[in-house]
Amino acid sequence: MLGAGNRASVGRWVADFALAFMLFWAVALALGAAHARAWALSLPVGVPGDAISPDRVAARPARLGADRPSGAAGQSIRKTPASPEQARLLLSLALAALAAGNLGFWRHLRRVYASPRRPGRRRG
């Protein structure tokens, strides 16, 4: 199975993953804690009401080719969009895995390219 060195590196990777996962959610929840919409500001006093108008709407909206059935089957493939909670969870898992992998690679490079220790020179 796993040797002592492999278990330690897997344990470090799991700890890094958990730390990055918790940091992601701490920042995400701290920034979105208010759950408030953008603040509405009133127009300055000198601006007339008709100075700002919405864009013109086209008389007939454009149609995409995907709206029409294609092929002999006559059915289009429709995928349900992911919910925002699923998207946040997948994003946090991906970022935590990237952070843990980068930290593991950094530790590996530090260990491989470390300057050799000189035996015999001990202070104390």
C-alpha cells in the first residue's frame, strides 16, 4: 500500500486542500454576507426625466439556429443549467485542488533542489 513518506505527502495534500477550500468559502461568504442588491442612487437635481431613456427594442428579436429542430430526429438536446450553488461548489473544489497541487509541487521542488547539508558542522 502506501509507505510512510507517501502517507505523509497525501496527508499534507489533504490538509492543503481543506485549508484552501475553507479559505475560498470564508472569502466568498465574507464578501457576499450582506446579500444586498446594489444601492440605487437618485438622479441629480438638474437632469430632466427624459434625458435617460432605455435602448430601442427591435421589432422582431433575432432567432438562433438552435431554436429550430434539426436532423431527422427533430429534437434538440436541451441541458438544464447548473444552479449557482452547484457552480460555486465546483469552482471551490477546482480552486482548492489547484492550490493543493501547487503547494505539493512547490514542496517537491524545494526538497529536490535544496542545497545539500554539510555533515560535521553542528553548532551548539
